[in-house]
Amino acid sequence: MRWRTFIRQPLGVAGAVVLIALGLAAAAAPWIAPFDPNAIDLRAMQQPPGDAHLLGTDDLGRDVLTRMLFAGRISLLLALVVTALSVAIGTFLGALAGFFGGWADRLVSLATDSLLSLPVLGLAMVAGSVLRPNLWTLALVLALVSWPTLSRITRAQMLTLRERTYAEAGRALGLRPQRVLFRHLLPNAVAPLIVAATLLSAQVLLVESALSFLGYGMRPPTPSWGGMLNEAQAFYRQSPWLAVFPGLAITLTVAALNFVGDALRAAMGGRGG
Amino acid sequence: MVHLPKGGPADVYAADPSATPEAIERMKEIWGLDQPLHVQYGRWVTRLVQGDWGRSYVERREAIEVVADRIGPTLRLTGAALLVGLVAGVGLGVLAGVSRSPGVQHAVRVVAVLGMSVPTFWSGAIVLLVFSSYLRWIPAGGVGTIGGDANLLDALWHLAAPALVLGSVYVAQWMRYVQAGLESVADDDYVRTARAKGLNRTRALLRHGLPNVLLPLVTVLGLELPRLLSGAMVTEVVFSWPGIGRLLHGSLVARDYPVVLGTLIVAGMAVLIVNLITDLLYGVLDPRVRYA
Amino acid sequence: MRNARRSLARLLVASVLTVAPMAAAQTLTILFPQEPGSLFPHFDLLSLAHEAQDLLFDRLFAVDEQGAYLPVLAAEVPTVANGGISADGRVYTIRLREGPTWHDGTPVTSADLAFTWRVITDPNLPIPTRTVWQDIVSIDTPDARTAVVTFGDTNVSFLGAASFAGAFLLPSHLLQDVDDLANAPFHRAPVGNGAFRLVEWQAGSFLRFERHDAYWDGAAHFEAVVIRIVPGSEAQRTVLSRGEADLVLQVALTELPFVDGLDAYRRISVPTFANWQLWLNNEDPVLADARVRRALVHAIDRETIADALLGGLSRPDDAILPVSHWAHADDVSRYPYDAAAAERLLDEAGWVRAGAGRARDGQPLVVELINIAGQADRLQVVQAVQAYWRAVGVQAEIREVDAASFVPTLSGGDFQSAYGFFGEGQEPVWNLWLGTNWQRYGNQEALGLLRAYGVTVEREARRELAVAFQRQVAEDVPVIVLAPRPLLAVVRADLQGYAPTTTSSLWNVHTWNR
């Protein structure tokens, strides 16, 4: 990791700043939000952004700014949890496949290839229709369809790394294979994984919003950005701000994560592709 | 895999006061839903191997017919979206790759990344609102003018907006790929030779570098198909497009399992076929690859 | 090259500007958000499927805008006075009209009615509802125009049932020899006897109907009808703002401001006897206490919900039959918005304040509220109810389920409260109470009133029984009535003849004009 290279990427730095700002705001939501996120007021419905409500009110008179902050908690937490889960499953299985080869490799590759050959959204919907949707089941569903890309990367890294000198040296020294794998090989595969995980977390935000649109996202009244954007559908014309703010939040976050991912790739000496 | 414990098709009959528990059981028997899930699934697989995909509970005809009706529109949409993504992506990638101005490079990247960062059900609705409702440049969705003559122009006119919305998601990755590829071949021998012969950097890159960058791109096309289908599930609902993605969504909501499974089979098969085609294509395009 | 480009441009302009409007001149376009799977009558509960079938099929009777029966395939409405109904209300003699034919030219006969009854009651067919028809003992057909329908017991609901979508006749000459009616091609290629016949069905896009020239009541003014399938809400608005549809049925109330802003359209309130209501599970340990149920009604500001979320189109009421119904009860127990009364009742029931919520014996007061996912206007109301309940200390949790699992969840009793609408017809059959009884109402005395209703021929006596039942229900609060369900249709301002009734939107479609 070459921090100076990262710092020299203006888009990456801008992305990181946006992410940190949004993350802090979401984390501090209970303390900085001006209203109760679920307090309705049927006499102050769909008020445009103004003095009383900085970002206006929604179709039940709830403060949009407050809900944006609380929704950010859910959306960002979801992206984080899904990414962590996918990295855990993906690196474990990918390392297993790449390091040991043989039937382990064939099994993992079969699972990876079949999952990658089906539409993620469809699979997530199928899984989502069986489970009662909350943050954790949704995270599980998304992780189950997201790990294959990470497993593929890890496996490819393992295949190239295990023939390298330090792995051979480790084996020559009589170290147990697990030790070689976890102490020597995995740390060397971290760089591309960090990049992939960053891009994956961006993808999770988009998939969550698409799932909301198709009726399988976070269930109300728990606000998520995707859920808010979906609920705003009925009011695109009457109250456009209901769609604009969550839409911008998703777009900004996804773009920021992509820029950060690109900058990390450059900083870690990887090439595009 | 997809048979669900609650809310099966026979359960709508529980709504009827006259439907005794026996009658509901009988209904499940007629549909084979009285068996345990693994037995149902086993039966379905056995019949699938024999070419029988089962019947749609909703449309009451062969699931394979239901799915077949929707393949054409989805092929058109995903094909056009792929083309949009490729043309724009390669174009922007070349622009960023040959330009040495950081300003241009950043601008190109911002445009491409924003394209992939906007939820398509939102951008699609905005496109309809602005270009169909207000400006009247594009139709309000669908594959063709109902009752009009089916002709190519009408079809393209309907295809344009959904293909642009779906395709915009894929611009960034092609751009990134082409840009990085051009930067990496810039120092290769053949590009340097071309420059030594008097071509300027841009021309040398485009004439000699670009073909080598684009060639491997063919192989990744197949991998894009599942993502395109995912995207199509949303785009097809937004633009009233009668394709596979919308069918999968509707069938899941209606718990029409044979159609859900049929759709996933078709999606999987399409990926296999496209991968095969791209492999062959790669062989034709790259003389170094020969198949025995 | 330049020539080619110019002619290309001309073609583009031609296809864009001229083809669409000209072809649409004599076509009635109806926008559907969802595609019916099958058009075989009786196999589908989807109300939009019934509307589409209405183009193709006629029923024995219709109900007009005033709620009076009209003969359609029948030549006259049977009454005790004209001898059509036996004095004990067991035997109905139906005389069919001379003239109606199937789309293939075959006359409609009494054999078709008998066949339709056999199909609806065939235990081997997946028919979702057999109400009323299953109580028929026999249908005799002394001649092609006469059918004698005999019930085992007095039946007061047959005319109502024979006016609904559940009464579309089937062509016996085409279907009686078909082995597997559940999977017959007829589902996607039906042959009917209505004002229009199906000529084209592009899956996922549209259904196209052409008029049946030999229709018995005169061929329709419109040459064709197109049902256009538009699932996306913004696409629906776009179709309307471009003026490309003549009629949209079941418009969401959240669209009111948009619809009212359209010059070329007007909105019409479709009469309905349905109420938006909350089913309460009367066997639930928390909700079995009538004081808790009454508290839950008092806690909700139904007036404000009706004004803000139901477009001000209906007024809350506590009777289960709406004001527009002939058997509506006026003097029932009232539960105005009164948070203090709600809190008092909850205290009495032992649920005392504990922090923001309430608890009894250390157990927090939680009520789960089930809703069908995906509809903005429903979600608004459910979240409002949740907020009102939380204000009096009831921890309400919303659980959204998809449409397919709503009914099994309720019928299985796996719920505490659920939001939905329910309506009796012109002739109530009291399904919700004597049949499904999702709310698990156990007051046998009250239910006895309904059983008496079912065998009382005289209408005024029936009304009194219905009123007595409504009073008892308002006392017990097994369900919470929010308000009558406003049903909106949007029609082009220049469309004439659209006159929806409680049973059908398209019953008189052949008389429509532009």
C-alpha cells in the first residue's frame, strides 16, 4: 500500500471524504437528527424543503432529513455486513480451492460458476421470498449471492502465489499446509481483495435498492435509502424531493466507493481489468 | 430449491369458505403439492430431463411456452444494452487512454462511474418523465406501437430508452478496461516501433494498441450476461418490456414455481451458449488460438 | 446515401407521428397494471381478470347503478311474484333470452348454464370459490331456453351470485368433451358470448379484442378493445399524460393529485360495498380481551386518516356494512378518536405504562400488524395506524407479506392483526363470518343471526337480522372498520357510457362511445 499514490488520486480522495462524512453522519444519527424518524404528522404531509424541515417531509409527514440519516445507518451497515460476510466466505472457499486443488477446487469452482451464471437479483429474490426480511436475513441473502467473485479472485491469487518462492520455501521447511496458507499466502492476496471488497460494497447498495423496487428489500417502517427511494415512486411528480435525496445518497456513495476502489487499486500496484 | 412452505398456489383456495380442508388437500393432490418438497423437486427434475418443464399455475400452459414467449424481447434489450455499454465504454476508454490530460481523464471517469451508480429504476423513471411525458421524444414503454405496423424503426424507437438506461450501467467497466489496456500497451514494442516510424502517439495507440486491447474483451462478454439479466429485471418493469426479467419477477410474486425454475434454466443456458460463442469467436479473431 | 438517409428519416417520422393515432381511433384502450394469467372464467380470483373476462362473457343478470337487477342472458329477473322463484326460495326458474350466441355462432342455451354449474362444482378442478353454486342440488333443462335451478334449502343469494363475475356462462359445446379443463387451451384462447372476442394476446404486452358483430344487444360502438399491460407506476403516469389510454381501473389513491392535474381525464368513484378494515385475531392472548380491541379503535384517528390518506372520499363508520348498502345499520356503538379512553381501557385490561410502552406481568404489549407489500397507499395507512397505536403505548410492529401469503397467513391464524379490505355483495353471503372467519369471532349468538338470515326469504326481515348482527359486531369489535374503501377509475373526458356498478365496470361496454 502506497499512501502517497492514493493521496495523488483526487477522485479517490474525494470519494474517501464523502464516505467518511456520510458514515459519521449516519453513525451520529440518533444524536444529530432533528426529529423522531417514525413520528408521523398527517397534517404536515409532503412539505417541500424549507425552514421547519430542511429536506421536507414525506408522505406521512415524517422529516426526510431524519429518515435519511437513519436510513444511512441501515444502508451502510448492510453494505458493511454483506461485504464482510462475502469476504469471509469467498476467501475461505477460494483459498481452499486454490491451495489444495483437486476435488475441493472442483466443488468450489462448480458452486462459483453456477452462482455466477445466474442473475444475482433473481437469486436474491428467491432467497428473500423464503425468509422474513430484516437487516440480518437480507445481509445473509446478499452475501450468499455475492461471495463467488471474491472466491474467484482468491483462488486465482492462490494459484499464482503457491508456486512462488516463499510458499515453496515454507513447504521445504516442513511447515504444515494450513500454516503456509494462512501465514504466507493469504496476506499476499489481500491487496486485490480489498479492491474487490470496496467495489462489492458499492454493488450491495445498488442491489438493495433494486430489491426494494421489486418488493424484496428492507421492510418498512425501517428506512433504508433504497427503501425510501422505492417508496418515493408514487410521488415522483408531486414531491420530487422524496426521491432526489435518497437517490443522490445512493449515487454518491456508490460512486465514492468506486473511486476509492480505483484509487486503492492504483495505490496497491494493481492493474485495471 | 424454490418450492416454498407457505403461500403455495393451492393456498389461495383456503380463502374460500366452502373449501374444506379435504378439498384443499385434493387440490394439492391434483397439483402434486401434497408430497414433501424433496419429492416434488425430484419429480420436477425427472420430468425436466425428459423435456417436460411442468405447467405454469398462472398461465395454465407449458412453462417452456411461457418462458419462450419472453426470450426474444430480452435478447433484444440485453443485446442493445450490451452494445450501448460497449460503444460508450470503448469510446470513453479510448478518450481517457490516449489523452494525457488529467482533467479529461477525470471527467471521463466521473461520467462513466456516475452512469453505473444511479439505481436504474430511478433513472428509468426520470427518463420516462422527461423524454416521454414532457418532451414526447420516446414512447411510454412497450416493445412496439400497439396496433401499428411492426417495422424496424418502430422497434428501435421503443428499444432506445430501456437499452440506454440498462446499458449505462456497464459503461464504466469497459471504459476502465480499455483505458488500462491502452496505458499498458503504450510502452509495448510494437507501439513504440509504430511511433518510431513516424505515427503520433494517438495514431500508434489506436491502430496498433487498440486491437490488442479489444481482443481479450470478447471473452469476458459471456460473464456479463447474468448481470445484464439482473439489470433487465428492473428495466423491464420500468419500461413495460415483456421479457424474461419481468417474468421472473412476476412468477416469484405469484409463486409460479415451474416458470421461476424455467426462467433460471434459460438464464443459465444462455450463459453457457454465450460463453461457447465467445470462445469460438476468440479463436476466429486471434490466430494464435486454434481448436483441435 | 443522402437519399437513403432522407427516406429513413421520413419513415421514422411516419411511424412516429401517423401510425399510432390513426390505428387507435376506433379502439378503446384500457390500462392494466397486471396481466391476467388466464381468461377462463371461475379459475381466477384476480379482480382484473374478471374485468377482462367481462369483455368476453355475459352473465345471467347485471346490477345497475341504482343496485337493481337487470336481465342480461336471462330474459327476465325471476321474482316470487312472477313465478320465477318458488315461495320457499328453493327453486329458481331461469328463462334465457332468445338471441345470444357464442362467438362461433352457436346459440347460448340452458345446457350451458347446467354445464357451468357442473364445472364450478367439479371437485377435481382447482376452482377457487364455489359459494352458492355448491348449494345447488340440480339444474334441469326442460328446453333450450329454460333452466330450473333447485337448491337443497332456501337460498337468498342466487341472484347476487348470478350477477357477479362468478356467473359467466361457459360454452358446453366446446368444453364438455375436453378432458383436462384445468389446463385447456381455452385459458389463453377463450370463446365467449360477450360484446368482444379475443383476437390477439401478446404475453406481457397487450390483449386485443374485436367486437362480436352478432352481439344480442347490438354490436359495440368501438371496433376493438386493447388491454395494455403497464406494470411500472411512472410508465402508467406517462401513458396517461400522453393520453394513450381511455380507462384505468383501480387507481391508487396516492395518484389523486396527479390525476386531478390531467385535463384530458376525469376521475370516477366506483361504487363498492367494501371497507378498509383491520382483522383482529380474537383468539390471540392479547386481543381476546374486548377492552383491548375497543382501546385499539379509540386510539386511531380515523377521521384524519380518511381525510389525509383516503382522499377525503369516504367517512369512517363503525358498522360493517357501508352506508351505501341497503342493509346498513345506523345505530351502532361508536368509537371516536379518544386516546385517553384508549389508555383507560388498556389500564383496565391490566396493560400498564412501562416506559414508552405498556406491559402486563412483565410482558410487553406488542401487536403485529400484517400488510400486503408493494402498494404505497396501503403502506401509508398501516404506518399511520402503527404510529397511533404506539402513541397509546401499544408496540405495533408491521410485517409486510406478499399477496400470495396474505390469505394463508390469515386463514392459518398466524397473525395478530392485519390490514385489508373486504366487502359483501348486493346479497351478503357473510363469508367472512360463517366461512373464513379469519378474525375467529366466537359469538355464537351473533353468528346465529346470520344463519337465520340465510334462510329468510322476506327482504325486510333479512334487513333486521343484518342490522342486529352489525350492532352486536360493533359492540364486540372483532374487526376494526376504518372506512369504506374508495375505488377510483380514471377515464378520458370524452369517453361516454362508462357507468361502473358494484359488480362490474364493463357490463355495458358495448354502449360506450367517444
